[in-house]
Amino acid sequence: MEKSEAQQKTINLGKLLVKELQLEQSVDTLGRWMAHYLAMKMTEAESASGQEKSRLDKECFDIILKIWSHRWQLPGNSKPFQNFVPIFEFLVKLNPDRERSFYFDDAIASKKKTVTKKPFNSDGWLDVAKAADKYARICIDQALNNAASEVTTDEETKWLENAPRLTEDIDVQIINIVLDKEKDFDLIDSTEESKEDLMKKIKIEKLQSNIDFLQNFQKLHGKLLKNLKQKLATVNQ
């Protein structure tokens, strides 16, 4: 019987784990033992048939997923996404779980406006601050995308392609988001060609939107620079 895509990805993941663990040169023999045991089970499953094959396949998949769930505890340099550690550390400092703007909450701002006793006149500076917040996010997003692309090897691309979808792997999700490789398109019932066209269209629209915003922000940048120079001149008087 032909293997499903999920089964094939799990097998691919197992092969990647075996290869990575066998490459580990640490004096700790745990990694090598795990690689040998997993490789042995996968070989047994490949050569079996009937009910015995089904049993061995399940046992093999369970072992692969169990090792995968402990990937950050693997010995030495055999951790799949070791190159992304600096990016994860930066995101922790940046507080990536915060969905709102760095400094503004539109809902709170709206409530405050309803209770203000006198007209609020910021001369557009609040809008400038919000635009600057978005500008910073676009810059950080692009910089992280470039940083992640630079450390992504062919091996790590294979890890991402074969990572199980049934588990909530926050590291895989973050890497896919940073690399603009979200997998929600896999759920769309259409041909691979139409999925690629849709992904390309969305990517183009996002890039063009960011380019337009950054170009328009130059006007606000000039306003901020002029204001700072005026304040400096006032202080120097």
C-alpha cells in the first residue's frame, strides 16, 4: 500500500535524525545509540509485511516523534535548528508574543478619546508615532527574514519540510513565519500550481505594500528631523 504524505515525511524525518545523530562526534554515546536503534527499527519496518509491518511502522513512527519532541535535548551539535538560536534569543528580547503595537493600543486610545473633556490636538504627532511603530516592525521583519535566510542550510530546509504537522512545534512555526514560509497553504484544496500562484501573489502584495509604506515614511522622517533640529536650536539659544 502506498504511503501517505504524512507517513513519508515521518520516514524522511527519521532518516534525517539518524544521519544527524551519526555525525555527532561527542564522547557521549547516547546519540549514536539512538541513531543505531532508530535505523535498525526503520530497516525492520521496511523489510516486514502485513500486520507485522503495520506494527513496526507504528513503533517506528512513535520513536521518531518521541526523539523529535526532545530535539533541543539532543547531544552536542545534533540539534536540528541550532543555527537559529541567536534569532530565537533576539525574538525573546523583542517579546514576539505581543500582537499589539510596541507602544499603542488602538482600543485603549479610542476609549481615552471618548472621555477626554477638551479637544485633543496632537498636530498629527500621534499618527507619526504609530507610523514609526509600523516602520520599525517592517524593518525588523525584513532584517530577521534576511538573517534567517543566511543561516538556513539545505539540511535545515529538509527539517522544515518534513517536520510533523500534528505537533505544536513553536520553533518550526517561528522559523516558517520569519522565512515567510507559513504552511497554511497546504490546507487549500487546489493544485500545487495554483497554490504557488497564490503564494506568489500574496508575497508580491506584501512586498509592494511594505515598499510603498517605507517610501511614504520618508515624508514623516523629514518632519521628525526638522522638529529635532528646531528643538536643538531652541536649546542652544
